[in-house]
Amino acid sequence: MRRLGALSWDHGASHFSRPRVADSPFHEVLQAAEEAGVLELWNSAIENAGDEGRIGTAEVFLEANSGPWVIDHDSFHSGNIDNIAEERYVGIPDMAAIPTFIAHEIVRATRPGASWIGDDPEPGVPEVLTSCYVDRIRLLTGKEAWIHACSQKQWGMMLRVREGGHMWYKPFECDFMLLATNAPTAASLLEAIVVGDSGEEECSRDFESGKRLSCSRQQAKATPWLHDVDFLSGAELNEKNINKNMKYHTCIQACVLELAAAARGVGGNTCWALTVAFDRPLGLPYDAIYLSCKEQANVGFGGNKSSERCPIVFFANNSSKPGRPGGGRGAAEAGWGYRWAEVCKAPEMGAGECWVVHANPDWSNLRSGWTSDDVAKELCAEFLRLIGIKESRTCSELCTDKCVRVCYNKAFKWNHHVPLNRAVESGHLPYLLYPHFGLGLCGDWISGAGADVAYDGGVALGEAVASHLAELGEFGVRDSGENVERPHAVGSSDLG
């Protein structure tokens, strides 16, 4: 989400639909969000009035075989890309309102100050932070002599939290570490994990030099038990899988490296997203549209080249969404915030619209190394050419409805838009969990894409962890005896 004064753009996920699975936990979230007023249907008033809708799909083709790309308006369909009608929901006042609502109202998480993270005296109270970065992730052995000395937890890490213009550093320990992110980020975090212990002097020296204490890939290959464990199909790491003659932390490190390699093996495309504001409404018959190229068989070998693709795959009028300036009727009520964004050059204050444009993967990948300014300029030109409107740079040129002035434009790069493959086979659990050393992972590279799939995968992982901790006597489920095993960092002596 991007906000500038009274202007706003949802340049990532523009909207989402109801869950595809009937018993999805995401159903309850949508219902609660609707009741709280942070979720609404996009263009519900128009659709309820019997109109076929202003959000859907259409085909594009090259005019005169080599001219500009043109939208085939007759091909417009108000369903999704598979021609299936669906309800489209948006967050109020922006798409970021949904995860915020989940954190605060569904999970009941608190937002501590940067220096107080992890210090809540009441155990089990969820906490949420933004602008937080993780350094030096370590699987603790109980022998640490530095910042995690005497910790009874499984994992230790250093948090860097940006707050109030300052950067706070805070050591943090936990029993379970769950990585809910995309494949490249998960791989980077897994590769940063240190397994084992070191003395205070050695640890301090390695921290300054940036050295990572871990076994090498050659050591990882020397763990034949690991290749007999199908960890990607949910097999748990336990004593039977571990070669008792090996060091326990070497086995764990090998498994972590194997997970990192699996995450690195998930491909993904770049997606450049344009956020642009115009000085007046564009007057298009659509509020959002997904584009696909016409079948090439209709043009023959002398016409369109089969390799040709329209640079744009999606565009949306963000000002048409409920809860945005103008109440879904454009930016007519944006007022001084809009005028300020236009650097006081608009002929009519606040009479424009905010649009989001997504480029296709091939176009984006070829320009992945470009600057944001260069991409914004070219992608904006492609968008205006596609919709048949010219850009004006002076107010005197605004003589027809086919001319607009760009008041603001900026491009954002989505580095891992949608995974091209998954690290697990279809039908697998939507997460990976290794309870014996407290590591879990979920994300679209494991469960598949979709807001409902992402949420349900996170819920399933959380329930699996809760079930494991309950077996150990956590969360108020106590054994009859007083001595209850707690999650702890295990060493070679635990192998029996």
C-alpha cells in the first residue's frame, strides 16, 4: 500500500475473493472484518443494480499487426480469468487494514515499544511489530556465553526495530521459530541460522567480522540419514533418523541447509507495479481489468508474433474502491491533500483519479535492474497508449477528453510476485514443521497462492505447534505430576 496525502494505491494485492474451501478459517475473518467495517465489496452498488460489473477480464491485440496494443472491449467479461463470477473484497481504508485487523482483533496481539518486545510478564500474549529486522539467528544449546547466556529457549536472535527515527537492538529468545514468508526470504533466513555454541570472545569476534558459524555443505552431504528422510513430505526429525555417531547440531544444520536449498529452488517472476495519479477522471468503462492476448491462431504467421505479449496484464482505478477519497467516485473530494500532491498545478483541485498498473512478467524481468523512475516513465507511457489517451504537460493542452496530465507516478518492484513452482507436492500439508528443534515454515511456496490459502496455512501451522506444546504440558494442559517436560534446546545427550 502506498499513501501520499489524500492519495492512496494498493499496488500489491488489489483485492481478494471468498475462500474456495467451505470450512476455511478465512471465512470467519471475512465475516468479522465486514461487521467491523474494515472490509467491503468493490463496486457492490453497481453490481447490485443489475449492471454486468466494471471489474473483469478482456483480451488485447496488436492493431494492424504491428501497431499499438488495443483492448477488445467486446471480449470483456465480468468474471475472473477462468470466466467464473466472484465477489471481490477490499480493505477499508486500504488493503493493509485486513492484516492489521487480524493482528489486533482476531489474534489480539499487542504492539509493544521497540525496547520492550518479548518482555511481557504474561506468557503467551501475542506481540506484533513492523519495521523489524532479524540478525544472527541461533539454535541455542544451553552453553551460550554471550547475549543468550542462561537462556532456556530453543532459538535466539537479535532484533533490529526501527521506531521514532531510531534503530533499537534487542536480543530475543523463543521456543519455536515460524517463518511465514516468500521463498527467497525464507531461504535467506534459513541460510543465516547458526547451530551450535561458541565462547563469548569468539562470538563477539565473529559478530564483528560477519562470519557465520555453521557446518559446510560438504559436512551436510556427509549426513546420509538426511537423504533417507523425506522432510518435504512432513516426516519429523527424531532419534531414529539421526546417526548417533554424528554431532546433533551437524544433523540439524544439514536439515536447515536442505530446507534453504528447497526454498532457493522455487522460481518466481518480477512484477513492476505503477502508481499514478491523473488530474481528472479517465472516463474508462472499467474499474479493474485483467488482460490476456488473443489466440494467435487467428492472425497467422504474417501477423502477430506468437512471442509478443502486451506489456500490461492488469490495471485498476484505486479511487473507485470504497473507503478511498471520493467514496468510490474518484478523487473529487481529495481536497488539499490531492492539490499538494500535484504540486499546486491542477486546473481543478482534487478532480483526478489514482490508478495502479501491473506489468507482465517478461516485461518486468527484462527491466528488473532498471531504476524506479525509468520504469515509471515507460510503464505510464504504455498504459496511456493502451487506453488511447495522450499525456499533456501543460494546462493549455487540455483541450479534449483524450488528453490528461500525470500529476504523480512511481514504480515499485515486486521481486517474487507469484511462485512458479512449489517446494512440496500437491496435497501435502500447507506447512513444514520440525517440532524436535522448534522450526516451522509456511507460505505460498509451500501451500500455493491466494489470501485464503495463505491464512489457512498459517492457522494450520499454529494449531500444529499448539498441539505439540500441549503434549509437553504447555498452554495450561498439565500432567498429574509436577515435573513437566518443557521445550528446550537439545544436545547429543538427548539422543539416548
